[in-house]
Amino acid sequence: MERLIAQGGGVVLVRDGAILQSMPLPVGGIMSTESCEWVNEKLIALHETASELGISGDVDPLMTLCFMALPVIPELKLTDMGLFDVNEFKFVPLEI
């Protein structure tokens, strides 16, 4: 978590506490200021490492994580403000 914060957002792959790969995305935590060639090289390395960690080649783990967090894609999304129902466009009350 410290590395992710220090690099201003982005992606960090870790195994057993050791950082294997990282890609800083300092613009809003989702975009890079580097060249598209640099980003492409980082993405290739991240995907190779994800594969070594056992992630199926049928899944793009980075895109999956990016879209899972978007509160505009249906149905229910977990946001920093709580569970959001996109179809009803309202937060879902949670009862304990």
C-alpha cells in the first residue's frame, strides 16, 4: 500500500511482501504522464508477471480491476461512499 501511495496511484503487483512490478499512474491515480511506448512496456511486464502469479491468460486483470471499481457500470458497485445501485441511481442502505 505504501508503494501505491508513494507513486501516486496505479498498479503494484506484490507476492509475499515483495514488489514484483509497478506502474505509477499519477494523474488521478488512473493515467500516466509517460509516453505510450513506456506504458505499453509496463503493461506487457505487468501481464507477464500476472501470468506468473497464476492469473489466466483469458482474463485481463488490469482491465477487470479498473472496471470493477467504476460506479457507472451496472448493477451494484462498491464505492468509497458505500454500495451503489447504478440502475436505481442511489446508495443501498446496509443493515447489520
